[in-house]
Amino acid sequence: MASGDDVFIEEHQPLFPHTTFVQTKRATGQTSGISLSPAQACSAIRMGVAAALAQHHTARPFVLPGPITVRLQTQTPALADLFCQWPSLQRLRGDEVGFDAPTVEAAVRMLNCLSAMSTMLR
């Protein structure tokens, strides 16, 4: 089960065809969207989980074993410049950076940090 906006679902459905997707937002621009209320989103996600479990009652969690290599395409080369101030990031292309992480949790933490850094250029 996965949840997100319509663009997330459109991008990921071909990769995970047996996944139950729940749309909680409709993207209306690069930095805008129309979201369900938090209560509506939580309810929709709960129903999506229940539907996924009912349909795939023998399914196992999707696990990405570490270490993993992450490639991130930034919105601008200026963001890639900023992100490469972090010593463990490597510039791959003008607008792309990459790093290795020991676990998915470590990768998500790094991506969260980069997201926070990106507010400096908004």
C-alpha cells in the first residue's frame, strides 16, 4: 500500500502494479496541490491498508536491504551546488547528486535534510 499525490501514483503504479494506491492530494503545480483534510487522508489510508490486506493477505512487506545508492535529480543546478556542500554527496550531473546510505532509514534521513536545506533557495 502506498499513498501520495496523483503524480506519485502515476509514476509508481507501473513499477509496483500489484500495489494498492491511495490518493491524498492532487498536484496543481510544482509547489502546490489540493489535499484532503488530515482526517480524510488518514481515513482513506486506513481503508487502503485494509483493502490491500484483504486482497493480498499473504503479502510480505517490501524490504530494501542496505546498503543502497541514492540518485537525486534536483529542481535546479543551484540546489545541486548547495547539496554538494555535504561531504558525503557527489555531483553526478549538473542537476543530479548521489550518495550511498547503509540503510533505507539513513537514506530517508539524508533526503529529509536535503529537503530542509532546499528551503534556503526558495
